[in-house]
Amino acid sequence: MASSPNFWQRFLHKNAPSREEVLRSPWLKPFGERIRHSELWRFTRRSVPRGVFAGLLIGIFLMVPGIQIVGAALLCVPLRGNIPIAAAMTFLSNPLTTPFFLYAAIEVGSWIGFHTNLATFLALRGESISVWMQWLLSDAAPALVSGLFLIGLGVAFAGYIVSLVGWRWWVGRKWQQRYARP
């Protein structure tokens, strides 16, 4: 007896683009047939954790909404990760979580030896592009970049492990349900 799809399944089926719609995107034309490989679009025990890893790493490290999804998809190609999962994982960094990630990244960057402080970064709010570019060329920017990379790497590894365990639990539960049926 098939169960009725829950709210999220109906929502995703109705609102998420299909694989064919995504592959028709002009942004993906330069990547040719490599991005069309079916392994990148199937939900398997190996591809899902790899997609989680790619999405979390790029989502936290890049912090630019449009580029995050493209970067995660491109990282999925050599990792053979699931592209839809990677794209979804990039949304961990959103306008609500970004300030926390930036603050933590500056602290981590300072902790590993780069010279910066939070006040310098906060003073950049509302400044012109030229002031931002000067800051990027200063010694404070490497603290932010290295901090974002380390935090992204840590969260990505944690997400990889959690998704491996979660996948195993979910499959085990499905097998138990299958054996429990008369």
C-alpha cells in the first residue's frame, strides 16, 4: 500500500524545477555532457552525503547567493555528489545565519594568527566599493576568508557524517517496515 506524499514532497514536486529544466539552463551549457551524468542527480547512499558536503562547504565559504548554487554544483562533478542536495544545502547560509558565520569566521581567523577585529569589519557597513576593496587588500581579509573556509570545512564534514548516519537509519527503518508487513 503506497503512502500519500507528505507536504514537503508535494511542495518540492510542485515548485522545484525538473532535471530537464535545470539542464536546459544556458549557464550549464559550457559544462556539456559532464553535468548531465545521471549519477549527479540520483539519490544514493554515496551521492547524498557528498552533495551535503559540497553544498555546506561552498554555501558557507562563498556567501554569495547566486554563486553558491553554481559553485556547489560544480564541486559535485568531481566529487560525484548529488546536485539537488548540494543546492539545497547552500541555503544554510541565509540572511539570518550570515552575521553569525561572519562573526565566527573573523574570530577563527584571529585565533589562527591573522590580525583583525570585529569593529573594523562592522565599520564597513554602508561604505563604498572602494573602501571594501581596500579592506580586502588589507591583512584583515585573510582572517575572514580563512575563518570561513575552516568553518565551512568543519560544518561540511559534520553534515557528511550526519547524512551518512541519517541515510543508514532511514534505510534500516524502511527495511523494518517492509519486514513487519504481513
